[in-house]
Amino acid sequence: MAWSRSSEAGPERPVMVPVELHQASVTRSSLETLGQATLLAQELETSVLAVVLGPETSTVASTVTQQGAQRLLFCPSDSGATVGAGGFAELLAEVAERFRPSGILMAATPWGQERAARLATRLHLGLASSVTAWNLGEDGKLEVSRPVYGGRLVEQVEFDRQEIPFLTLRPGLFPVAEGLGNGRAETVKLDLPPTTARTASLVETILRSENERPLAEASVVVSGGAGMGGPEGFRVLEELAEAVGAAVGASRAAVDSGWTEPERQVGQTGTVVSPDLYIACGISGAVQHRAGIRTSRFIVAINIDPQAPIFRFADVGIVGDLFQVVPALTAELKQRRVHT
Amino acid sequence: MRIIVCFKQVPDTSARLRVEPGSLEPHRAGLLPVVNPYDEFALEEALRLRDSGHEAEIILLTLVTEPVDESLFHGLAMGADRAIVLRLPAGTASAPLVTTRILAAEIEPLRPDLIFCGERAVDDDAAQVGPGLAEMLNLPQICGAERAEVDETGRMIRARCRRPSAGEVFTSDLPCLVSFVRGESLPRYPSLDDVFNAGDKPVETREITPADAEPPQRVALLAPRETRAGRTIEGEPEDAVEQLLSDPDGMVSFL
Amino acid sequence: MPIDFTLSPEQKELQRAAREFSLEVLKPVVAQADSCPDPFEAFQMTQEAYKKSYEMGLAFGFIPKKYGGGGATNIDLQIVSEEICAVDPGFGCTLLVNGLGLFPLIWWGSEEQKMKWLTKATSDPDKTFIVGWVVSEPEGTAGFDHPGEHPTGIQVTADFDRQTNEYVLNGRKMWNTNATGWDLKGADLNVVVARTDRTKGGKEGLSCIIVPRGVDGFRVEEVLDKLGHRLTVQPRLIFENCRVPAENLIAGTKDNGDLAITRAFTWSGPVAGIAAVGVMRSAFEFALEWSNTYTAGGQHPIIHHQNVGYMLANMKMKIEAARYLSWRAAHYLDAFDYEGMEAGALAKIYGGELSVEVINEAMRLVGINSYIKDYPLEKHMRDALCFPIYDAGNMGMQRRRLHGIIAHADYNPMALAQNLRQEFVKAMHGFDSDPGHKLRIA
């Protein structure tokens, strides 16, 4: 690439964070990413440049500065929605040409991953995706951890001193802190040519049911497996999920049997989750499922089979009929909520 | 219509993986290779497109460092028409950027109408080659698709994609790249006839010279701790629930 | 190094497809069907899986391509059958008997008969076409070659009516897998071995007759309620003046029904052998997983104990030996166009009897916990107990045939080892059924 890291460090070589918007606000995962970018920028002794594909709004500006961005660039002429990944790569490559960032961070959401991959290719930068931990060594090497083999193993990769790290961060893992920024950020103006990249058009958004919380960033997940015995089994889980504000997940077995939607699948070929609490009901605990829940902070398993592998990978387990245990748990939790 | 399906072979996705101390690769002995499940989803969608009435030539394309006969066979048995195997010397790694460049060079002269691939491969889990190919070949991309349909003119594709809070439907002119996640239909089982016919389908193999490594570089591979305390509670449901919730450091502290 | 135990790419793919089918389509119905108290309902629960297997070409894979089948070899069937039977041998039996019923037609039918009936089997739009093999009777099958005239041995008669050019069947059959069809009204095709000449003994008086679904005079009397293999159906049947056109008699089987029986059960020998291997394999995998995780209240898994290791080793030896004997028998059948009576019998006996031993060992290794329905070994044992006594029982038919072969003047003990053909003659059905057999002690 045209520039490398170690040559002129300083505030002119910011850590760049293309920010994701959802319904005109900054997504939580982008806030997490900005927070990490601020920490990295501090260690690199530089600043954070947040790039928003969209019109300048004060709410976005203030949110982003609270996370530590010192400079904001809005690209109002092409809003993110119409530009597509190809256009995104074009625009951000232009920005990168001008600012020559010392690093690029994005959230590893579907939106972020597909754009990061395209941009990294365009800039010919190495990309580490779905990063779960990072560390800047004294030698200037950036070491980064990320899950591989479907989550069964973790690799540590290193960007050398002069290499520009491009990372996407696992959503839901890093904290959103307050007050990282000093509240004053400079808005940068930049004239960007219109994009020529060919793009797909978003023609329809299918909202999921209101009660359906998204899995990827949920802090509590309640999941059902082969033990559900059928689609009706999931109702019991949905009641528990409602009681604790959890997202509902499923093992591949339950999805393959047609008992619940594929969007709920947790595991190697589904969603990888990092909740604070994961409750596995009637799930035996196959390797592929475990890979998807490994970074959960606390795992509870409920299964009628005392030999189910899941019990060895849970923090605590209940051996019993989930159709009795789960309703009892729901009832007890509802009662406690009433009292607190 | 010409559809190229990018195909990768990965270690058995249902196996527990071990890493010998100091090794940068998982221990391979006894590990069966399988087709990357996401690539199987992509191939299934290509086959469904053809089943729905579009005449299509479906070509498997793969970059390998080891024998891939079985995976390739499976793809051909499922219904692909032919395969192109690009072979790197055994033991050479190929970073996503490098893979992308090699595949793009191979794909360009073939002028496909569609490029289908899995959203990620269950080995490096990078999810980069798809968008990377779209960038290098200057194509529109639709990522994370569960289902794709091409209209009667054969010039436009419509794909429903999975997103965290909603489904999103995209359309695009052809040529286009689409990456797939698990869809509604499970990849088909080849029939006996399919299996016996697969051996006759053309497979073209080409040797590729390895390129330089690209950052970042793997410096360690770890098998994270999987087993946990595993304390089990038995007894009547109400009692079990009582026990579960009475531990102040247990489940309740995470609610 | 000519002997090659490696699977070809086609065979690996077959194995993979069969394994995925068995785990993803068949397995979900097994527990429920196995525990269903009504044996016919249990069978009906397998229909969706059967349709899928039909779609995949597994239900009639053995039929030559010319008639719409898969043209699979016996070795190909070994690979597929082991995977299916590792999940449930009852379902495997359903597919097995399609072969038992149709092979006599493939071997001895006229070209018109083959074209007519085989293509029907391979082109069913409902994908439910099923074939019954109707040989066994309440008095057993083992006496099929009894030299006495009717009523001895096979006692269902098929009398030729010259005026209507029909055969009229009368009598009772029992244990005829698939014969009920999916609705108790009959399999699409039942291939019946009946006595066409009442005056001659079993070696000359039997023939195979095709009884299609819907003919009058055929009825299911009862569906048998079995200890294991509960996903497959075996009924008692009654033929009462059941009339079929004379052309339904499978041409080359006239007076050679005995050969049809022996040759069919020779073909199924390796299949039954590998079915037993599949069940043993599942039991072994469970016992191994158990040994690696169960601590019996101690500080480490029981596999640390020598006895457990030795038992697992014993089991493994038997499984591998049975598998390769079955493969060898299948290979021999492929090499000699199904003329492999010794090989088929050896494979069938060995796999089946070892499976009972091996599962018993697995149960003793796991201990009393294996005795409850929470764990799979009790089902494996119930299924395995069938192997020595079904599909031509090991005593009455398989060993009897081996005795007949081994005692015959033309027997070559090295034929299998040297891959040489051994011609089978009727005298070899059994030592005791043929007057003048070699080595008769005066």
C-alpha cells in the first residue's frame, strides 16, 4: 500500500473507524469499536477519525465524540444505504488516501464485515476479522486474537510495526464506555467524487416479530435443541425469554427438523453468540453448537439425559425434564422481578 | 447462464480439534476433510436456480494445497457440471488477499454471470474472499444470502439476506457475486445415479506458484478451555430452580 | 499390492450420502417408531424416510441400470447398508427385502417380465413402491428342500388351472417382510415361492410367482409384534384361491424355486452380515464414549482400567473381522455373478452371531445402566438377537447349506482364498436332504 505505519506517526495518521448507522443512530457495535479505537489511538499517540456515510447530524456527532473520536467525516452526498459495499470501498479508499490512517477498525456485523473485506482488498491491506482481543506490544507489533475453525480454536495473529492493521471487532464483546472523548470534535469536510462501483439495491426489509431480539448482540440467550420435540416446545422457551429479556436461539437439530426459524440457529453454521448468560435447553452439546457459545460468560444447561455432553461445558446444569424445569424457572423469575 | 461456485475443503466440522504445543496448525491425524458447509449452501442454491428452469452451467472452483478428491466428488455428485482445481504446493498457506487474486485471475476470462460462494470458510473464518472477488472483478455483491432467485430474463437476481434484526432483500443486475449462509433448504443428498455419474465429469487441474505471505501473520494457535465447572443439580423442578437461583455468584449475577 | 481396502471416491461419497441420510432423515423417527406398541404403525412411521431413500436411489439401487436401477455392486451395497443399519437395522431390512424379492426376477425372469416389473419398481412417482419376499411359512423355511411330497416343506400350493391359464394359490405364509405394503392391502409386488408340483419334493416342485397388489384371495391375517427390528413389518398371510396369470411365474424358476431361495439368501448373506456390523459398531461407539466419560464414582474415566480396555479390544476385533468377511463375501458375489453360496453363508452367520456377543460385552462393560431405555444398548441387543435367526436362520438354513457344500465331493476349501468359482448344485442345499450324498455312512 502507498503508506506504512511507522513513518510519520502523530495525530495526522489517525485510527479510522467507518461507523455503522441503523435508523439514523450509531449502532451499539460501532460504539464498542470506537471505544477500542480510542484506546488504540492513545497507544499509538494519535487520534480517532470517525467516518459516517450519511448527512451530518448532531446526535450522531455527539455520540461518536463521547466514544473518543476527535474528528468526524460525514459523506452526505452518498448515503450509506444507496452506496452499497462497492461504493463504500471507493469512498473509504479515497478517505484513506487522504488521511493515511495508522489503523482501521470496524464492527464485525454483516454490514461491517462485507465492507471491511471489500475495502481491505481495495487497499491491499491484511484484515483480521471478528477479533476478540488485541494488544499493542512494546515493539510496536499489534497482536490480535480471533476465533477460527468455527470457534473451536483461537488464533493469534500479528501485524508488524509498519503494517497497517485493519480489524473488525466481534460485536457484543467490548464495552461501551462513557466519557472517553473530550466532547469537542472537529468536523472534516472532504469533497469526494461520486462512486462508480456497481451495486446491489436494497428493495425490502422484512422486520422480524417485535418480540424477537437479535441473537448476535443479546446479553441473555435461551436456546432449544432436539429436546424441544417439536415447534410447540419453543413456546416454553419464548416465555422464559420474555421474562428475562433474552433472545431465543436454537441448535441445528431443531432448525433442521423444521421446529423453528433458521435465523435462530446458534453454532458453527449459525450465529456465534457472546452473551453474559446462555441457557441451553434440551441441547446435547455437539461440537458445532459449543463452538458458537464458547465465549458466553455463564452457561446453564437443562437436559433430561445426565450423560449429555453439554453438562461438561456448562457452569451449572439441571438434570430434568425441561418442560417442567423451564416453566418453574420462568415462574420464579417473574415473581422475583415483581418483588425487586 | 454460467455460475461459478467457489469451493473449499475444511477439516471435519464436527471433530474436536487439538493443537500440539508450538504448532500453528490443528492436529490433522484422523480428521476427515469435508466440504465447507457454507460452500455447500452456495452450491445448493446454484442447483436450485437450475432446477427452477434456468439453463446453467455450474462450475466448481477451488484453490487447494492438499488432495480434494472427496470434496470435489461430492460437489460433482450434488450436480455441478465440472470443476477447476488450482493446486498450490503442499504446506503453503494462502492469505485471503492472495487467494482472492488467484481466483479472480481464473474467474475473469470465464466471464460468469454469477459467482456463488459461502459467506465464510470454517477454517480461517475470514469471510473475505467473497467481497474481495467482487472488488477485484468490479461486481456488485450480496452477502449473507439465504435464498436467491433469478428472474425470467436471466439478467437480474433477487436475494433474501439474513441480518441481526431483520431480513433484507437485495436485487442486482448480473453479473453479480452472492455469498451464502444457511438457507431454508438443506443441501441435497446425491442419489446413487448422481454418485456413479460424478466420476465422468471433467476436472481440470492447474499448478499455481505460491505468492508471498501477506499480513497479519499467525503466531499462535490455541485450543481454549472448553470444560467448565459442570456442577449439576438434580431433584424436583421447583427445588432445582431454587438451588439454581440461590447462588449469588451463579446465574442470577448475569441477569 | 492388489488387495485394496480403500474406498474409491464414488464409494466414499456413497458412504457419506448414506450416513447423512441415516442420521438426518432416518434417525429422527427411530425412537418413536421403535417404542410404538402397534407394530404396523411403527412400520408406517418409516414411510417418509423410505420415500427419501427411494429418491436417493437406495431402495432399488441393486436393479441394473437398464431397468432404471442404480446398477450398484454388492460392495456398494455393503457400504450403504452399514451406514443405514448403524442407525436402524429394521429399516435396513425393509430395503434388503426389496432385493430378496426382485433378484429371482433379475436372475431368471424373461426379458419381458423384467422390463414389465423391474421398471415399475424404479419409476414410481409416489416413491413408495415396495416388494415382499414371500417364502417363509408357519412351519418354517428350513425344510424347503424336503424330499417328501406335499404337505412337507413349503406348503403353499400354486395349482395350474389349464382352462383359465392361471395359477391358484392356497395356504398360509408367515414372516414375509414388506408383504403388507404400506396399508395392509399388499406390497406393490409380492414374489411368492409356492409348490407348483404337489407330487415332487422341494428340490423339484417349487416355483416363484409374482403376485401383484390388488388380486383377490390375498389377505393379511396379522402383523407380528417383535422384540426388536420393530421398524420393519412381518405379517401372517393367507392365500385363498388367489388367482394370478400364468405369465406371472418367473420363467426360469419353474421347479427351481429351491435354487431361488438359496441364491436369494446367498445374496442377502453379506447384507445381513454388514447389518450386524452396523449395529455392533454403534454399540461399540457408545461403549467407547461411555468408557471415556463415566467415572463410576472414581477419579478418572473407567477406560483407565485394564478390564475395560480389554473388553473394548475384544469387541473391536470381532467387529473388524465381521466387516471384512462381509466385504469379502460381497466382493466374491460380484466376481462370480452371485454364485457364492459358501461366502454368503459364512458372512451372514459370523456377523450375526458375533453381534449378539459384542453387544452383550458392551452391556457388561457399561453395567446395569445399559439395561434401561435411557441408553441405546438395550435396543441394540433386541435388534441383534434377530440376526442369527432371521433371513435364513443360521442353524436350519445357513449352516445346513455349508454342511451340504463342505461335504460335497466337489468342494474346494481354497476356492475363496484363491478367488475361484464354486458351482452350486441342488445337492448342496443340505447334507441330509440328498440321498447318495458323498460321505454317507452306510
